[in-house]
Amino acid sequence: MRTLFLKLFATTAALALVLYIGGCTASEEAEQEEGVKKEAPVPTQPETKTTMKKDTAEVKVMPPAKAESETEMKPTPATPVTLYAVQIGAFESEANASRAEQTIKARFSSPVRKYFDETTKLYKVAVGSFSTKDQALEFRKLLNEKYPGEYQDAWIVETPK
């Protein structure tokens, strides 16, 4: 009985060895035929629309909400802010406008703007940058009090920011 057991064991071991070697060889041959070495499969993540279980509660993952129309997503353009200035003169000569600009700059620390108006073909000089018309009127009043007779024809103008 012992010899029978040994023969059965030897036969089983030999068969297992043949299958193992044959299986490895077959796998290597298949890989060479494909020309690609197979790697361990990469686990894939479930799609975001699938239902997942978490602690016995069903959780459904939804895609991000979309705006009803594209105009809701676009920022609205800023409305231009109107500022006010005190125009102290309008001149045909650029040299005269420059003199007035230098004089007002020497007298006040407010911003001074000299520009050419294509419509009237005049060089205009304005002083200040006020957020309200009342502030510009107060500055005009100050000009007339400090320098009587020099800026009596000054007026308030709107300037875009």
C-alpha cells in the first residue's frame, strides 16, 4: 500500500509540474504574440451618475447644476460712473489753455484735465473730479470766493470716469 501511495503521489506531482510549466510557457507565448506585456488591471472608478451605498443609506451623485441660460453666467458690465468737474475755460489757442492749466495746478491740488474737443474745436480745461454735482458746485463757489472775477464764467461739466 505504501508503494501505491508513493506512485500516486509521484504521478500527481509530475502532472502538477507539467501543468505549471505548460501554463507559464503558454502565457509567455501569448504575450510575445500580442507584443505587449500585460500588467495588472487598473481599477476603474465608478461613473459619477451611479448609485452608491454608504452606511445603508442610498446616495445618488448628481452632475453639477447648470444655469438656465448663458446670460446668467456672464457678468454684467459695470455701468459707467459719472463724475463732475469745474470747467474754467475753453480756448482756441492751445498755448492759452496750457497757461490756464498751469495756473490752476499751482493754486489747487485737485486733478486738472486739458483736452481738445473735436466738436467745438476748442481746448478745454477742467479742474476736479467730484462724485456729486453739489460737490462740484461747492468747489466753483470756492474758486469765485478765493479769486473773484477770474473764474466767474466757470461751469459744471460731466466727465466719464
